[in-house]
Amino acid sequence: MMALFTQLLLLADGRFPSGGHAHSGGLEAAIVRGRVTDLDDLRAFLRGRLRTAGLVAAAFAAAACARPDAAEELEEELEARTPSPALRLAARRQGRSMGRATAVVWPGAPVARVSQPVALGIAAAAAGLTPPEAAHIAVYHAISGPASAAVRLLGLDPYAVHALLAELGEECDAVAREAARCADGPAADLPAASAPLLDVSAEDHATWEVRLFAS
């Protein structure tokens, strides 16, 4: 049990070399365009991201953990839920980083060129974790990355930002449970919660010549 707990912490750690530190989850564009200016705005942004992109990512991570051999089918379904080419590219780059790290940390894990949520599920399965645990990690990543970026982009108090993450804990758990319930169903029936403004912002962000984050 202790070994599995360590594996869970390892995958949830922002220092795991999966490339997430280079991405703001759409927050950089939201800040530059004036939609996020303070901690209250960040709270609203994270809640919206949690219920949309976070739910989808968690469901696909849970499904990939339950069925690593279905990675290609899951990837096709995830792409169908990601209309923004910029977001698809960012997810694939993170997925490649996750795949490389997984192959080193857990030798023998299946290798697949897939997007980050699917790659995370494969890594979770290789680590001996369960689909609900994979969903929880994905949900945590969906908000912790932007939260960390907010400290750099807005100069927010890091203690206040982490207090906000703790405040959202129950919502994270609820979204992860909802996502995990879908893990054993058909890939086509996985959640398709949309966030059109994130898609539009990603395309806007991709045109910038100067930016701090890749997405």
C-alpha cells in the first residue's frame, strides 16, 4: 500500500518530467486579455476549467488506466473533443513528455504517441494505480498548473493560491468521481464538456511572438 501511495504522489508531483510546468492551461491568455486579474477571478477560472477540460481529461485518464490497450481509440475520441489545433498540439507534446518519463520510471509500460490525459492513464496503470486514482491526478493537474502559473503571471501570494487549491478540494473530488464512473464504458460515451473560450484563447495565444508559457 505504501508503495502505491508513493506512486500516486510521484505522478501528482508537479516536478514529474511531463512538461506541465511549461503550460498555463489557458491562464496566460486570460490574464493578458483582462479576464483574470486577481484571486477571485482565478477562483472562477479554475472552477470553470475543472468542470470542463478537467472533467474530460480525468475521464480519459481513468479510461486509459482501465484499458491501456485502447489508447488509440481513446486518442481519437479525445481529439474529437478538442476543436482547437493549438490545444491538440499542446496536449500531444505533454503526452510525449509523459510517455518518455513513464518508459524510464516504469520500464515495460506500453508506449503510445498520445495526448497527455491518455498518457497519464497509461502511466497510472503502469504504476499499479486505479482508474479513480488516475482521475484524481488528472483533476489535480487541471487546476494546479494554472494556479502555479498565476503566481508567476500575476504575482499572487503563493500561500493564498494554495489555500484556494485546498478550498476547491471537494469540487475536485466530485469531478474525479464523476469521471471515474465513465471509465469502463464505451469511449464514445466519455464526457464531452466544452469550454469554447479556452479553445478561442488557445488559438489567440498561439499567434503571440512573446509569451511565457507554451499554452
